[in-house]
Amino acid sequence: MRKTFFPGFFGVFLAFAPAAPAQESVTTYHNDPYRTGLNPHETILKPSNVKSASFGKLFTQPVDGQVYTQPLYVPHLSVAGGVHNVVFVATEHDSVYAFDADAYQAPLWHVSFLDSARGVTTVSVEDAGGCKQIAPEIGITDTPVIDLSTNTIYLTAMTKQVSGGSAQFFQELHALDLSSGTEKFGGPCTLGAMTPGVGDGGAMDILNPRSYKTRSGLALVNGVVYIAFTSHCDMNNWGIYHGWLIGYSAAAVTQQEGVFNVTPDGSEGSIWSSGDAPSVDGKGNLYVETSNGTFDADQGGQDYSSSILKLSGTGTSFLKVADYFTPSNQEDLSDHDQDVGSVGQILLPDTYGSRAHPHLLTGGDKTGEIYLLDRDHLGGYRKGKGGSDAVVQEFHAAALHNSQCFSTPACFNGFVYWSMVAQPLKSYRLTHGRYRTRVSSETPEKFAYPGCAPSVSSDGRRDGIVWAIQPGKTAVLRAYDATNLTHELYNSARAAGGRDSAGSPNNKFAPPTIINGKVYVPTSKSLVVYGLLETRGH
């Protein structure tokens, strides 16, 4: 039976049963609905063979734009007249590629959402008000999500269309067939939303497509595709902005299933999350972190900036805040742009919990503060500078005063791996439902801005490897012993003659994907594939 990390496979964290090679899929950001970053079914790559003598670059697949999305993987797919293990890559040049995952060859299919004849292009930095967070063009930024039950990949693309001298901007949801790349389920759908609220100065708040980008990965829950929106930098060039989470039917993508506005009576509250998708628990609740802006929920209002939210509802809609956590110093954090929303949250497997707090979530804020929360009682808000938050645990992990956090952690076998700017990648151990605040181990190397989004591979509880892409002029893939980060197993800059060089910089947000004996590294205008050298050319 084929096993998949998502949707619906919530037992993956506890069941640690090894599976045959090429039987798993990676269909969502950070591998699973909890966003743990873990592949616990990697039986090929081990600490004993991940070394320069036996492991290295196999081939590079060029693409037409920067890759900010995590590569996704489906095995044994019927495509292009054969059966292939397939890796899917989306670019900021508004393209999607399906590549054979095991050998260099022409794309199995390639779809572009641009059309020069109709004046359809990507969105430039100038179009985005000069915001350079995504540069030089904005196209597909959020990691897609795949539904294996219908053989569909869902993704959003931002485009600009110039006609008659005027420009229009579009955010669109596409549903593509995995085997051919053709549109299905009535797609594409032009995205938009409005909610009751006085934030925009009237009776309704309206989403202006030009004012937003989709940075968080997509989530697929109970037949609904959820898309989170954030601003360009913190700009309000085109009116007040808000954080939005919008759901569309997976079976009929033009059918909107629900809308959530983070600040309907205020402003801001973007959902950034450093590329992390909304986390999903076993009951179908969604969890997101929101950024600086208006907060008045403690006074009976409905604005939830600088918070960690649990969203739930009836049927397939996720429109209500079921619970929330807001730091007691949220006003100070918001005023100084040190918000919660810069960090991606993960749900921890129940093995990390305690009798008092069996269901845990860990997240953080831009200052390097780490929060450990009870998902059944997130803690709400306790007002007051220096006040005590209602959390399971809270501590400061940034050793440097000016260090910040812009990443999503990963976890494995009782450890959580955190990356802060200009600091080593660090592991912290959880026992009896609490962090040991002393660093368990850390890498010899420091990771420059924005840090890294680590991934982990293992064979059950054995052979754990932490993988990270070090930012720089050339991306460097590094691998560490998951039980001791001081022990580096491999880095792509070590091999003589530049044999394993990725050849171009990596981009923010995108972690490596490790599956079936290979590591897929997204970079600027390429997908670089690493694996055991004995498989080169196979």
C-alpha cells in the first residue's frame, strides 16, 4: 500500500514502520500536516553512507525562475507514456515542472501561466511598490499541495496583465492534473474576498490582489484548499491590508468555502510564517501565526494580530477562532516589528507531550523567543509589560541580542531543531512535555540571514540526519547527525573540484526534500539532485 504524508496520514509520527523504497510521497510543505519536516521512512540514506566518498550531486534540472517552493514528490506516476517517480517544482516565473525524479532528462511536462501575446507577465518589484522580499519577480511563492486521491496538484500564481495601456493584477488558484499538467475542476479561479468590518473605512473589507502575495504553503483539509495572504513588506500603498485565510473547494475550485480576516476592524496581521503552511491536527483544526498589527480580542473585538490562532468550524469551513495565544508584550512586539508571524509553527507528535499537556505546539517570534503551547488550551492573552504568559513554557533561544528568527523548525525523536539568523543550527530536547532550555547540540557553522528551514530523514527512530541549505552566493547542502549536530556528515562544498556545487544561490523559505535515497535542493533557477554516487546515471 502506498503511504503518503498528507492529506490524512496523521499516524506517520507514531508509526515509524520502515517502508519499501519509492513507496512514499511528499505532497505538502515540510512533509506532513503537522509540518514536522520529518521523513521517517528513509531506508537508503544513512549516516554511514552520507559522506563525500559515496554521496554527492547526481544532476541538475534547470528551470526558468527562482524556486521559493519546496519540491514535492510522487512515486510510480503514469506520465508521458511511462511510469516515473516524479518531482514537482514551481517557480517565480509562473511555471510548474514535472521532472523524472531519478535521472536528468527533459521535463515530463511544463506549464507556464504567462502569455506574452495577451500581455500576461509576472509581477515586478516595482509593481509590488518596491518591496524586495521576493525579487526580481513574483509568480508562484507558496508551496503547492497535492491530492493523491484525485491526482491533482493545487497552486496559486500571481500575474499582471496589461491591456490598452492599463494593468490589472491577478491571484489565481490552479488545479492541475499530475499526469499531464492540464487544468481541472473548473480552474483556474481568480481569488478574491470580502468580509464585514470597518478596517477599510466602510462596512466591508475587500482583498485587493495587487496588495498581497501568497507566501505560506497551501493546506488541503476535508476537501478544501486553504490559501494564506500577506502584504508586500509592510506596505499599504493601495489601502489598508489584512491577513487573510481563504478556502476553496478542491472538487470545484471556483467555489469559495470560507474566508477569515485576521483584522476585520483594524489593519495588518499578515500571515507570513516564513513559507510554512497552516498546521493541521487530527481533528482538522488549522493553526497559523499572525504578524504585527491590531489586536483587541481580549476586549471582545475580533482583531488577532501577533498571535497564534486555532481555527475551526462546522463542515469544511474554517472561519472561527476556536482558541488563541497572544504574548503579553504583543503591543511592544508589534510597535517594533518583532512580531510572532515571522516564524512557522509546528505541531509536535504526542510522544513529545505529558499527561498534563498531551498535545503540544511550538512556535516563536522574530526576537528568538520560543513558545511551547498546549493545543487544547493555547493560553489567550495576559496584558501587561513583563506579564506572565499562560504557556506551557517560554524561553529565549537567540544568543545574540540582535539575532532574529525567520524559519520553521523541524523535529525528530524528542529533539526540535531551531535556526536563528547568524547563529548555528541548534537542537533542543523535550522530556516530559518541556524543553530542556540548554542547547543539546549545535552546528559548527553559523547560518546567515534568513537562517535555514531544516528537514530530517530517518529509518524509524534510527539513522536520523538533519539536512539544511546554507544561504550564500552558492547554496551549500549540509547534513548532520540528528543526535549530535557537532558531527557534520557531509557538505556540498567539501568535494574536490567543485564536484557537488549547487552552482547558484538558494532562496528563502524552501527546505530540501529527502526521499527514496535522494535530496532535492531548490535554488535560483535550478533543482539540484543529490544521492549515492553509485546511482549516478541510473
